[in-house]
Amino acid sequence: MDLLSRARTFVRIVEAGSLSAAARSFRLSLPAVSRQVQTLEDELGAKLLERTTRSLRLTDAGRRFHQHATRLVHEADAALASVQESRSVRGPVVVSASVTLGVLRIVPGLSALTRQHPHLELRLRLEDRSADLVSEGVDIAVRAGMELPSSTGLIAVPLGRFERHLVASPAYLKRHGTPKNVAALARHAAVLGTEASGEWSFLEAGQEARVSMRPSLRVSTLLGVREAVLADLGLALLPHFVVEQQLESGALKAVLPSAKLTPVTSHALYRVEQRGTPRLQAVLAYLQQALRA
């Protein structure tokens, strides 16, 4: 068995979280997978995994090798896919997206994508951080409201623009009053993302108006921010698709609707060497449809 095969097994073990789960996915016995890992460690001259009866942990060497092995496996898959006579959509595509975009906009329509491309192996990572495409083996990173990296090695595809709303619960507004202008927001509490600055900017009566908000709570996902606002913890700025149903039902109220907010733009990033790959193009087309405002 060659290095690529052992690297593929190692990557699957890390993804699955255990040797037994990886063995089941490959339809191999647990001893066979264990022997592959032992052979790989012997070949590399380094311990890659710390194994106990209940846990599996990467060593420092294992983490380094995993980064390179993931790239090796994906590049090999891409090379195979590039010469498929049928140019059919097949093979793995790893997509990294925020929890909120994934839950509300990406996952709901995936059944249509999988029916259209039954040989596509989509791996969706929902995480509220910027994944590194190269070192983490990510094929497509979906980012919204973030500064795009200035790299000639990456391609950014616009997906959609989302209007934003300043929202609060009726109970919060009844208790604390409804602000009449942007300056009045400074007297109110805000629910912010964990990385948000709290500096809000509006266009009010044709002029830029800024305010520094005092956070009552910070939450890592926009879904969590929404739930905190529903729990009367303060005001928040949220994209339309996150609060659409709550605004329609009256569970949330739009605050200062005449003060304009800059929409949030979402992009899909992928490596330039993967341009034209059928499996990536199929997923990109789906993302453009799913995230269209």
C-alpha cells in the first residue's frame, strides 16, 4: 500500500474521530486500519496519534502531517477528476461556512444538489471563523461581511447581498423605550458577536451617524445573537434572512427603519488551481442560488 493510500486513511481517521469509524467507512477491519497507521508512523519515524480506549488525539507531528496529508488527498482527487472522460461531477468538496448561513440558507436545499449529483461527496463545515483554504484542506470558503484576502492565488465569487435590520424585542422596547435617533442608541444595551467592535454606522437623514454600543452579551453565532435579542437582552444588527420570520410574526421589531445600514455581501473563495473543476462548479452554482438575496 502506497503513501497516498495511508495518508487517505489517516485523514479519514481524523475526520471520523476514531479508528473504528474510519474502518467502517472504508469497510475494513479495525486491525487493518490500525496496521496502516502503524506502518505510516514507522515510515515517517514519528508518532501521529495518541490512542487510549476512549479517546484519540493528534500529536504535534500528527497535526503537521494532517495538514499536508489533507492537501495531498484533495489534490489527488482533483487530478483524478480532471481526467474523467465524462467530466462528471464526482468526488469530495469541503465547504466551510458560518453556522448561521449553513443552517438557514445552505443546508435546506442540499437534497436537490445531491439528487442532481449523486456522486458528489459534500463535506460541510459550519464554523464561525475564517478557515484557511490551503492548510485546512478546504475547497470553498463562504464568507459574509468580512474583508477578502488580497491573494492572487484565490478567486472570490459573489454570492449575495443581504439587507440588515436593527432589531429588538417588544418587551425590551417597552421596558427601555424606543430610540428616536442614532444618538439615542448609546443609552441602550446591544447583543454583539464575539469579534464585533460595537461601533455601529448608519446613514441618517443623508448624513453618516456613528454610535458606540455597550454590549450586554457577546455570542459567537448570529443565530445565538438573534435568540438573545428574543430573550430581551438588547438591540442587535442582523441580516434580513436571520430575522425575516421574527419580523413578520412580530416577535421582533425593526428599530429606526429610516436609518440606512450597509448591506452584507457574501462571497465564495476557492483556490485558483481548482478553476473549472466540475465538482466545485456544481457546488458554486448551488451556493449562488441558495444565497441569492
